[in-house]
Amino acid sequence: MFIKRYLLSVVLIFIALLIAGCGGSNASIVSQSTSEDIFSLPRNDKGYIDISVDQLTPAMANKDFTLVNVHIPYAGELPQTDASIPFNEIEANLGQLPINKDARIVVYCRSGNMSAQASETLVNLGYTNVVDVNGGMVAWQVAGNELITKQ
């Protein structure tokens, strides 16, 4: 039932975006939030969305999600990070996450393993809009982006 509702939601969002994009000018297409795109991608078999750094980068321009670094020990962070929560302490730190289980959350770590575990935990806790950044901070730097260090 959940999958049917999810697929219907995805189809309706896609149709709405398609209709909005078919307006008179291409400017409306360019101005649409790219973060909408990452949250409407298909979920994997664990219930969250996998994206690349190339997909995350444009979404950061109009950031409308909570960005969470789950890597331990601290090894830097992406710009605009909202919280740093150890991947294995997600449940104990729910106070740092949105109360709304439908909130948009993007999770990353250094290379992708810890964030995949954290993403699965978030889905198991009932969060419905979880995105995992494959390759994490390593991929971010390989793409030519800088990390922030607060230590």
C-alpha cells in the first residue's frame, strides 16, 4: 500500500513539474528548485534515495532540506551542514532532526558506508524523505568542492 501511494505521489509530482515546465518560457524550468528533483527520484530497496555529488551540488543552491553529517570521527563537513550526528547514534539524537517525519533530510559521511547505515535507520524510524549522498565527502572533494573544518 505504501509503495502504491509513493508511486502515485511521484507520478503526480512529475506531471505537475512537466505541466509547470511547459509554460511559455524556459526560465520557469531553470528556476525550479533542483532539490525537488532529488527527492522525487526512486527509492532503493531499503526505502531511501541514493544520489551522487553531481546531483547534490545543484540542489545546494536552493537548499530546502536538512543536511546531516554522520561521519565519525569528525573529518570536515560540506557547506550548509545543519547537524553532525554519529551514524550509530541517530536514534539517540532525534532532537537534532526535524520532528516532521516527512521532512527532507540529506545524509552524508566520508565515503558512503556510514551514511547508508544512517539513512536506513532514519527510514526505520519513520522518516519518508531520506537521501544518501554516495561517496560522501571524498566524492565532494573529487568533484572540486571544498570541505569546511570547524576544529
